[in-house]
Amino acid sequence: MKASLLLLTILLAVIGLRGAVPGREKGIDDMKNDEGMLVATFAGGCFWCSEADFEKVDGVVKVVSGYTGGQAASPTYADVCGGKTGHFEAVQVHYDPSRVAYEKLLEVFWTHVDPTDAGGQFADRGPQYRSAIFYHDDAQKRLAERSKAALDASGVFDGPIVTEIRAFTTFYAAEEYHQDYYKTCSAQYGRYRSGSGRDAFLKAIWGDGKETLKKKLSPVQYEVTQRCGTEPPFANPYWDNHREGIYVDVVSGEPLFSSLDKFDSGTGWPSFTKPLDPGALVEKEDRSLLSKRTEVRSKRGDSHLGHVFPDGPRPTGLRYCVNSAALRFIPKEDLEKEGYGEYLKLFEGK
């Protein structure tokens, strides 16, 4: 779409401001952090916007705007915005893992960028404005790849997800006037944010959370996961699935069950003796049918999965009776490429 003359004027004026104020001396972020804090690094286009978005998250201690992923040492803003250094505009998010999980930060990231845009982000064009996730360890890499695969499979976006997942190397803090720009220059930031098209795009894609899920999920998936519905027995995809692999939450992608713990309960629904991780499930008392049952929900996605009963086989004696509509099956051969490679060890020698 062509921007109006007024929009272009606003953007040019604000972009000009971004390079008009002398900044402080740069230094390599030495990754030292307060005790117990962890660091995550994301590139989501304009770092003013990324900083503002992440600082709203409970459990985030501080966010620093800067540059990463390039070859030049101690780059300036002028160097980076000229696209000559290979750096991305990025933010480092310092967070308390006891209050917010890295998976939550990934969700915030994905819902504040256009992951299908390989040429920049919104009004900011050029390689320095591309989206990327820079992982600091194998766990972050695995979770980032998993979340990217889940988003790609969700169908939320028409095009492929092109956001890069890279190993973190070095981060250079940006000039002082870029830090907390959304606070120190709120009027200019507000005009830029609105004029860039970012918020309009995000609202069009994500809108109200429930409406977005209605677009992402099939009617039966939405009815089961969001309204505690129950699908018909023997007429669902996984009740008689015998392939090796794992089952994840269809909404959030969090791992829930393994085919190794699946058994034929004769009920017509997928049944498991135990979850992959008991901590991934939340159990609640359910008296909806005038009898006491134990509902099972996913912890992060808060999806209704089904119920657990004390009539299962050994060794647990439990039967997790789960709706296929709440699950997505990932076969053993696809675990690595979908970001669930750590579960391959379950099937070694099987």
C-alpha cells in the first residue's frame, strides 16, 4: 500500500529524530546480570517498539536497546541504520525466570512482529530491521525452534515464517537517547508507532484473543479447548493412532503426552497412563455432569484437554482421557525439525 503524504512526513520527521541526538559511548554488553536473572535477545524491527512491548511483561526486569548479529565492532546508530554492518536493531530482555518463562517471552515476540517479512518490519526497511531470535543456550534454541514450527503450523499467517533463529554472539548497547525512548520522547514515539503501521497490522492479525483462536482453530478444536466441549468417540483423529511420536497442545504447542504411554481404553478417545511432564498439566474439580470428575488442562495454553480417571492400567493406574481436538501429533521422524528433538531419546531402541 502507498503511504499518504502526511504519513510519509511523520515517518521521515521521526526517523530523522532517531539520528539527530548525540549518543553515549558504546560498550559490549558483558552479559553479567543480577543474581538469578536470565537474558534473552530479540530483533523485532524498531527497537523502540520492541523495548516498549517487552517492558510491559510481568517478570521482565529491564530491556536494553542495541545492535547484534553483525561483524563490525562498536557500531553506531548511523552505521547500523545504513545497513553496512550486518547488525540487527535488537533488544536484550533481562528477566526473572521465577516470574516469567522464556516461552512467554517468545509469545510476546511473535505477537509483536510480522514474521513473514524478510525485508524489514513495517515502515522500517532493510536487513537491519529484520526479525530474529538470538539464542543464548541450547534450551533457548530448542524452545525458539519449537515455537516457530508451531506458529508456522497454526495457519495464522498466509506466508511462511521467515524469522531467523541464530546463535547469540555479541550485543552492543545503543546510544543513551535510544533507551526508553517511548518514555523520554513519548509524543514522537507515539506518532512513529502509529504511523509505522505496526499496531494496525498486529490488530488485524491478532485482534481479540478469542477471535484469533476462532480463526486458528477448527470449530471442534475451539469448542473443546476453549469451551470445555467433548468430541464424538471413535470419530476423531487420534483414538486409534498407533504411530510413534508425541502429542502437544494444539493451541500452545507445549508437549503433553507420548505414544509410549498411550493405550486402547475402549472409550473411543486417546488415552494415556501419564503425561510427559506432570508439571505441564493443571487438574481442576469438575462437577458439570452432576458428578465429581477431575478436569485436565494444559498449564501454559490453558486448553481444556479432557479428564483423568483412576481406572487405568499399570504402572500408574490412571487414564488420561483426552480429546483429539486438543492435540497435535508430531511423529518421531519430525521431532527434530519441529523443535522437539529432546524427545527423540524416548524412542531409542524402541
